[in-house]
Amino acid sequence: MSDAPTSIPPVAQDSYYQRHIFFCLNQREGGDTCCAQHRAQAAFDRCKSQAKSEGLLGAGKVRVNKAGCLDRCAGGPIAVVYPEAVWYSYVDEADIDEIVSSHLRDGVVVQRLLTPPDVGR
């Protein structure tokens, strides 16, 4: 995979949000691997805070949402950005900050954080 930036095509004018990011916050019973075990709530909180501080939130801009299981547990923690359907696996606050500034603000995919396409549950 190349580390070169990938520009994203413009979003349709009639879309309520320009981009919508969903964070899996699922907690599995019995100790099964899940995003909640990897500080997913803290990542969600960080993303929302960073997007707010950059003025990215609101109609015509960005929405940061919680999600249940996105069924890609093996790559967790997981977030997905729509309408581009870009799946990210992240590790720490720096990763979240880069997703916010690069993808959500500037429209450039963070190649190094992409979840491999074959990673599922």
C-alpha cells in the first residue's frame, strides 16, 4: 500500500452531512475481542472534541456517531467514514487527530490507518 495521499471525490450537494464517521463501541460478552476493549469510547470522544474545535461539526459538515458492532472485530478498534466508505483501524489519539485533520477536514484518506479489506470478525 502506498503512503501517498488519496484525494476523495466531492460529496453530493444534497447530502445533509459532508462526511459521517461511525465508531464501533461494541462490548462483547464472555471476553470475546471487541472494539470497546481498545478504548473505542475514548477515541470517539477525542474525535468529537477535535472535530468541534476545528469547527467541522454540523449540517453540511461532519457528524461523529457511535455505532454498535461493525463486524470487523479482528481489525479493531474500527471507525468508518461515509459517504466514501473508508474503514480505519486506529491505535491512539495521534491517529484520531490525523483522521480528523486529514480526512474529515481536508478530504485526504490516511493510507497508513486503512483496515485491510479482508479483515472481518
